[in-house]
Amino acid sequence: MNVVRRTIDIDSETDARLREMAKERGQDVSAVLAEAVALLDSVIDLSGPDLDEDRLRLAEFERTREAIPLHEIKTWVESWGTSNELPRPKARRFE
């Protein structure tokens, strides 16, 4: 493995959390950071956000005024795989 030395500035809370995570995993902080970057890379397209899609969705909301509140989506997702799985929330009109 090619190792590159980088210096970064982070706040003390982040540093404490990184050290705690490393200790919990039996790894060094650089390994935890490498895993975090790999995870970030897997969920975020760094080539650029799809602004056109965002604009289309916003225009659709502005036209219909229909949406699902975030807390309802979170509750629904948290119910997945449980014995009390909830039905998909329905969009409703917001004024």
C-alpha cells in the first residue's frame, strides 16, 4: 500500500470520536478515516449533484404542493423488516 501523509484540521469533538471509533474497532485513526471516505464515496456521486433532477422535483412540488414530511419517511424506513412494517406514506397537499 502506498501511504501518503496528510495534515487536516478537525475540532476536538471529531478527534475524540475518531479515536473512540478506532479503539472500538482495534484500528488506527487512519483506517477509520479510510473506511469513512470509502463509505462516503459509495453514497455520494462526487462527479456532481443532479441539479436538473432536483429542479424538476422542486417544480413538481411547486405545481402540486404535494409532499411527504421527512419524519414520516424516516418512521416508515425504520419500520422495514420489523413485525410492524408500516405502509408507504402518501403525499399530501401543503399550502
